[in-house]
Amino acid sequence: MIHSTAVISESAKIGKNVKIGPFCVVDDNVEIGDGCILESHVVIRGPSTIGKDNRFFQFCSIGEDCQDKKYAGEPTQLVIGDNNVFREGSTVHRGTVQDEGITRVGSNNLFMINAHVAHDCILGDNIILANNVSLAGHVTLGDYVIFGGGAAIHQFGKVGAHAFVGAGAIVLRDVPPYIMVNGQKNVPAGINSEGLKRRGFSSAAVMAIKRAYRTIYRANNTVEEAVAQLKSVQDTHPEVTLMVTFLQEAERGIIR
């Protein structure tokens, strides 16, 4: 169903069973998959490709030009997966040619009120960004990452899978997988053990991750020394491999 007040470009491709509510705007070069819902006053700019069964609440701005002053109108892209929920006022910007020209959002994510995803961000699946979370440009988030309300992360920052960033945190360095970050203190505070249990991690796996955390943060090791020690246990505890890979690829250093 498309409301009579909605403005839909002739070049837009709209899938089956899509609902577009009052005063929505769907621009040129936008593709919306089956089953999507645009509640009202939603603006989607292109080039943007949106998968199936996504829901956009009122006043979302999706696929808009980025806020990078170097952006000169190039036809960059936004690609969104399936089953995401974008609550009121959420914003997602397209990429820039200074990177790969694409902002990517995975599937099954929840973006709460006023969450912002800047240009060239790469987001995995099952992520939660609470109210007023802000991701700067070129940020990468792994699967199952959670950001508490009002948290923000510096451009080019990376957060590994299953990590939890507390409300109000200002993240200036990379956050390894499974780690919890205190809010405004922005320091590691153990592992996200409750989240891991909810996702089916065994007690043995959680214990192995706790030991890895101690190796990184409690044993006075350098990152290089921690990586060497963790490599020795990753064959018997494959969950640790995620941490090893992340530490090896962290470009901004990790929170300490």
C-alpha cells in the first residue's frame, strides 16, 4: 500500500507487499525489497538497495549524502540487508569515494531513536544501537555488538563481535570481541558474559574467553605477547580465534 501523499520516483523499484505511509519520499535509484514498511515522513535517497522486511519509523533519513566536506556529489551507495528496524529519527548516510563508496548494514539489527550511522560504516548482523548512538565515518561493527544510549565511536574505529559498549562511552580505540566497555570511563570492564550465555555459548567457551581477557588485560602483557599466548589455545578453544584475529588487525590500538 502506498499512501496518496507519498512521493515515489519513477526510477525507484518497490517490491511486493511494501507499505509506504503518509508524506514519505523515495528518491531516484532506490530499490526496496519485499515486505518493507515506511511508517510516515521517511526519506530514502539513492543509490540505495534495501533488502526484505525492514521497518522504518517516522522521520528516518536513509541513504542521504554524507557529511564529509570532501564529498562532491559522487554516486556512492548504501546497502541494507533484511529484517532491520530503524526507529524514529534514525539516519544512515551513503559512502564516499575516499573509501569503497559503500555504507553497508547487515540484517536483524535494531537502531533506536536518533541513532546515526555515518558514511562508509560496515555493520554486521544482530547489532543494537540504543538511543542517540553516533557512529563516525568508516567504523566497523561485528555481529551482536551492543551500544548503550548516547555512546559514540571515533572514525575508523572497530568493535569486535559480541562486545558491549556502555551508555555514554566515547570510544577512541578499537574494542576487541566479547569485551565490555564502561560508559564514560571508556575502560575495559570484563567480558560480555551474560550476552554470550543468551546466545548459546557454553560455560567452557565463556571461561576460555574470560581467561583470554585476563591474558590481554590482567597479565601485564603487550598486545603482541597476548596474541602469542592466545594462539597456543585457539585450537582447543576456537572462540579465542576471533580475539586473536581482531588484535592482529587493530589499527588504532585497543582500549586498555
